[in-house]
Amino acid sequence: MLKRNAVAVLLLAGLPLAVHAADSYTIDPQHTYTHFSVSHLGFSTMQGRFDKSSGKVTLDRSAKNGSVNLEIESTSISTGFAKRDDHLRSPDFFNTAEFPKISYKSNTIKFNGDTPSSVEGSLTMIGVTKPVTLTIDAFKCGTNPMNKKELCGAAASAQIKRSDFGMKYGLPGVGDDIKLVFEVEAYKD
């Protein structure tokens, strides 16, 4: 009897851990993009994006934390002008032959009440890793009405200096300040 009670206590003690476990999500590459904008000679703002990405997100709403692991294929850069895209893939900018991936990794998601508000992590680009905090501008979880799967979506943004990552070509004409916007959709595993 004592042995059976000990087993029951151990099983019950493990229940709260299961309730507080983090949910894991896989990034949907068809609905996830990293956008960027940069001043072009002070006359206009050039926009672009990366079309291919993958990764995982964990979210523990009870503990109010989580993690992000996002990989972006640097070769998938698109600005709407093929000649410029080829130049951006060159060693002058992203050097995609040597550095085919850009990554963002975080083990800290901050919450404002019950809603994620920022992500503290590291951005690795062109072989250089720097701390970057993303501000979560929009966040929503629910059931996708088309396929009935549980889905979370977020828009997060940050401001970086490209020179911090060694990307100095064209300065100061082509701006140093880059606005990044991460549009992410991820399905619950």
C-alpha cells in the first residue's frame, strides 16, 4: 500500500509540469517573411525581403517565456529588381556564396500581461553575431479557418546598423540604419 501511494504521489506531482509545458510551433515557410528597408541616397526608402525561411518557436504562456530559432536563406533576397538582387548577394553586401544563412536565435520572450511583447536574441549575418531585441507589434493565436490547425502569427521589428555586421559598401549613400520586420506564422506541433 505504501509503495502504491508513493507512486500515486509521484504521478500527481508530475501533473503540474505537464500543464505548464511549453507549446512548440513550426514556422510555416509559405507565410513567413523577413522584410527590410534602407535609405537609398536619402531620396527614397528601398524595400526588400527574404522569401525563404524555416524554424521553430516555443511558447510557455504560464511561465511567460519562450524561444525562437529562425533561419533565413540569404540567397532568397528579393527587391523586385534582379540586377540589384544579384549585387546584394555579392561580397559587397550579404556574400551569400560564403554565408547562405542568416539566423535569429532567442531563449527569452518577454510578456506584457498575457501577450508576448518582445524577444531578446542574437542575429547572425555574414558571420557576425550581435544582440538584437525584437519588438512584437502584433500577435495572435487561434485556429486557421481554412485547415482547422492551431496557428500563431506575429509581426516583430527591430532597427539595426548594417555596419555592425561588417556590411559597409555604399556608406553613407546607402543608409546604415536598417529596419527589419519579421512576419511569422507557425503551426502548433
